[in-house]
Amino acid sequence: MDTRDGTGRAYDVVLFGATGFVGELTARYLAAHAPDTCRWALAGRSREKLEALRDRLAAEHPRCADLPLVTADASDAGSLRELAASARVVATTVGPYVWYGEPLVAACAETGTDYVDLTGEPEFVDLMYVRHDARARETGARIVHACGFDSVPHDLGVYFTVARLPEGVPLTVDGFVRSNAFFSGGTFASALTAMGRGPQMLRAARERRLHEPRLMGRRARAPLGAPRFSRETGAWALPLPTLDAGVVARSAAALPRYGPDFRYRHYAAVRTLPMAVGGAAAVGALAALAQVPPARRWLMDRYEAGQGPDEARRARSWFSVRFVGEGGGRRVFTEVSGGDPGYDETAKMLAESALSLAFDALPPTAGQVTTAVAMGDALLERLGRAGIRFRVADAR
């Protein structure tokens, strides 16, 4: 039976890296929540592991017994091109992306296939813009990075906040992140890789600035704030030099609703001063060790990829991102919150992003775009229905 649609694509969504820790959580979410009409497939390099995963899914969801399997390898450009050409949307969990991600981005840009990932690596995002944005614009592919906890709650949280502020005036938003979650071996490897590639990250950022068109008549900034006590949240605010603030700034640059002059600052919120000092010292020590390749490898070996917190630990995990937005004489306090951010909610965000690109009526975009630009209100609504809460806490 021919399963292809009018576009010639066999699948609406293909999940690449499905047998990894976050990949399997994403597969389980799709098995439970993808619409019956969704033609989706599992993809990875091991047919045996894919079959075992399909059996586990079918034990809970019998309709998954015949779920298609696609074998592809991150190091085999030909297999990735075939994968991309078979799908309307490809979602990938295969990282660290700076090592393994580019061939799939290239394949999707070339074949006009929409792409979503979970990267939190600024170097990778900048390099993909420089190398593949132009081709993706030509073919109509939407390349959407950071569709997990990096950076959906922050990007869409600011989008949600801005919509409740006056139009046509300068706006400022501060975000404060709190969580009690653990991380997996894959996430740890990605973080250490990014920490150990400071010079490469700076070079990629400079190269991107040379290629990006200059914003005319408007300004969108995401400066690194200074440590301070935040009266708005009752916590110590430590600047977070993560991908998230840059994603927010790119959404602001692309969307006039953010006003003529927009500024965003991104913080971790810590309740006590000793915790703030201790946390900053621990991150600094880890970053220093990441600069030494033998130390970095030793750290990675302590927590292997594919490992992660068990279901009971994830069930106790939570996150909250509070935003303070100001402009035009108005001040609003908003919050995005949910359960385990690194895994359960990240799998939900990735899956819903892929489904949104596949099925929702979205604004016409192409090239490397953010979640707010590509999906905006549609993804907000999806995530709200899925249990991630966006709310206005106060407005003055």
C-alpha cells in the first residue's frame, strides 16, 4: 500500500535517535498523543534496538505494532538524505549536536524538510545558520533548534509576556529560572562539550554576525546581566550565559510586536546567598575542568550517554520560569511552569513542536527560525493542553 501523501513524503514525522534516553521518552509521548492520522516512524542506526523499542511501545499502545522503522546513521550522509526526503518533519535527539548534528541539518535544508532538535549549543546553532540557512530558505525548510527546555519555556514565555504589554514602545523582560531536576549522560556530555569549546563558540558567533542582516530601525538585545538580589522574585539572580537569551533576542528581532527597542536578561533564581555563591563556584570549577581534554573525557566517562534519572526521580522534578516585563507604563508578571524539565517535559516540547510543524496552520517562514517565530500561538496552545502552564501572575 502506498503511504505517501500529496507531497511525495511517506511520513509526517520521523524521530531520529529514538532509542536514546530522551528519544525513547519522545517516542512514548508520540505513541500516546500523536493523532491517529499521523504517519510517523522511528529512526536510528540499530535496527535491533529500534525493533525492541517498537515492541515496548506496542505493549502499551497496540497500534504501534506496525510502526515503521528507518535505519540511518549520523555519520552516513546518504542515509540521512533518504531519511529527510521521506519525511515532512524530522525530530532529532542525537547530540552533542556540534559533533553529530550537521549532516542531518544539511539533508533537511537540501530536501525542504522541516527540522527540530534539542540542542542547547550556541556554536552549533550559529554554524548551522551560516552554512544552511540560505539553502533552507530556498527549499522552504524550517530549521528550528532548541525545541526542549532549551529554549521553549524561555522563548515562548517571553512571547507570552510581550503580548500582554503595550505595542509600539520600548520593552524590557527579565526571566528567572528555578528547577530541582537532574540531567542525563547525554545532556552532561553536551554541556561539557560546549564549555570546552569557548574559542570555537566565539568564532561561530562572530561569523554569524557577518552573515546576519542588520536590524534596521529597531533594536533587540540580550545582554548578560549582573548578579543581584531580585525583589520581584525574592531570590538571588545569577546571570545564565546559555543559548536561551540569544534565542529570545532572535525572536524579538524577527517579530515587530516586541517593539522598537527590546531587551531581555536571563537569570537563575537561587533562594539564599550561600547557595548562589556555591552554585556559581561549582559551575566555574566544571567550566575550568572542561577546558582540559583529559579531565573532560574523565568527567564524561563518569556519566555515560543513555543514562538518566529514573521515572520516580523525574516525577518529583519541576521547573518554573518567572518573567517580569515592563514598557509603556505597564508591568506584568508571568510564569511558565511544569514537571521534569530535562526529560518528560522536554520530550513533550519536542514532540509537540514536530506535530505543530506537521499539522498546524502556521505563518509562512523558512530558514533557521525560533519556536516563537515558526509556531508562536499554535505551540503555546498545544503545550497548554499538554500540561505546561503559561499564566499571568500579576499586572500593574
